[in-house]
Amino acid sequence: MFPKSTLKGWLLPPFFLFQLFFSQAYAASLQPYFIVDSQAHSDTVSISDALDDWEGDDFTSGKQQWAWSWLEIGVKYQHWGVGFVQRSDFDLRFSKDTAELYWRSANKKPLPLGRAYSTALDANGLKASGLRLMFADAWGESAHYSFGLSYLRATYILDGSMGGAANVVNESDYEFELLIDYHYTEDSLFDRTVDEPSGQGFAIDAEFNYQFSEATSIDIQVRDLFANVYWSESPYTEGRATSERKEYDENGYVSINPALTGFEGIDSQYVQRLSPRWHAQLSHSFIGPYGALLQYRHQYGRSLFALGATLSVGQGAVSSSYWPMQNLIEIDWRYRKLRFSIAADQLDKSELKSVWLSMSYGQ
């Protein structure tokens, strides 16, 4: 159920081209930058098990998985900046019944006799790359803001939902009936062979920083404040799937090849919408090198909070924050224009359910 994504086809830094065509005085005022930002989270199984089709003995009841990555490299000149962006986004939301049934069937676990499962799944996935234009300025000495506009060419879509009911027949067999409606690049449910659709779109992001005093400041960022991808010739499936076609392994455990009644077609135009991702940080410095910070994230319909402490050292700073809803510890290190941040809920990589990694320069 968890998406597997690869990143390829990265473009060369654009500032090399500027160095070739502009005078040295002009080129010297160009400031290169890069951003690497990624997250992966699974409520139910470890990330490694999720990538292995949920095969594993550890399971926790849950309702969501997500993964996203953002790679950007470019240059800034005065108030303006331009960069190449490559991104992937996956958001899976499901009922607890869906998660339990999927895990039990993937691992051939005994099914509860007489159990009726209520199944529901919503998925939104995207892979895209493009050009991002940004503008930054200040209001007086205390407020700074920036806006970014990305033009995207998309190569992968997964957008839709399914829901219904499943009933246990015995410990190794069950039946289901689902209503399905989704658009895709790869049909993972019915293995339909299709031509890949093409997508173009845009995404707007913004950032605002305000310095209340020398000791206190707030920073608010939002990705995909408004973000749509417009697909041409997008394959879709809409209909009813049942468990009429069954096979059994040597131990008598059921394997189902869903039977579809409905429509398989091509939408000449389809709009995929991406949900905003918010991040806010309130920082306060005490006397000396010590400080505190409060963080808030809202992404994929979920709100997260963290409380942390900071230590300033020379021209840099290091901070540590705890995110209780995911049991995450985040370490953030900054030195001049360079920043590195990592967060994890486990030290053993085979047990990780949440991991974040971020690096940037020139931001």
C-alpha cells in the first residue's frame, strides 16, 4: 500500500549558465542555493515493511501513511530567485478496518471469525518536476516575506478512492465488495495496460517572518497554498470490484484477483488538487545562548506539535524538539547559510515509522 518512488533525471545547477553568459561583476552577485526536504510516515507498520507490501509481524492500528520529497537548486539575485524543482508526494488515508484486513491478508494471519470489515481508502500521489520563480522582500525592519510560483510537468498520478465492506468466511478466507473511482499512471488494482498521461500545473508557496523583539520571532511557511495539476488523456477506473475470482495457496489461504464491473476509460481532461502543508515556528531567546521554540505542522489533514530547546554557538545554533504525536525527536543544526535537520522515532532503521530529513544552503 505504501508508495515506492525513485528520483531521477536531476538537472544541472543553473548558476553555471549564468556564469557563462554574464559579466563577472553581475555573476558575483548571484547567490546559489539548494533545498533537500523529505518526510516518510506510517501509522501502522514500519516504513521498511510498508515498502515490502506490509509483510512483517509488527502492526499498530492506524489510519494514514504519507511520503514526500522536494529537491530544488537555483540562484538568487537581489529580491528574485529561480530554481529547478523535482518533487514527489504520496498521501494515503484509510480506515482502521482496511489497515487490519490488508495486514492480515498480506501476512497470511488468521482472520477473526464472523468479522465484518468496513473498508475505505483515499489516495493522492504525484511525481513532477519544473521551474520555480520566487520573490522576497521586507516590510520595515521586523517583517520579511516571500512568494514562490512553480510550473510543473507531472509524470505520475494516483488520485481516487475506494470503499465498501468485507466479511470473513473462515480464518483464511473472506469476501468483499468495493466501489472504486480513481485515476492513475499505473493500474495497481487490475493491471490494466495504459499509455502514460501527461500533466502540467502550478503550485504557490509563501513564507512570512516577523521579529516581535530581539528575543522573539515567528516564521510561517506553506507549500502548495494553491496547487493544481491538469492531466491530459488520464486513465481511470470506475465501478464495483468483488471477490468472485479466488485462488488458494497450499495452506488454504485465499488470494483474490478482483473482478470488476464498471468502466475503464480515458479522461481527456482531469484536475488533480494538492493539499497545503503548513509549518510554523515560534522562537524565543533567553539570557545567554539558550532559547526555546514551539513548532506546528499541518499536513495531509493532520496537525502536529513540538516543543524544543536551542543553544547558540558562535555563528550557528543547534536545537532539539520533541513531537509527541509521532514520538519523534528532531535535531536541527545551523551554521551561517547552511542548515541540516533530521528526525526519527527509532534508532533501529528496520523499526522506523517516521523519519524526516532536511538540508539547505542559502535560504
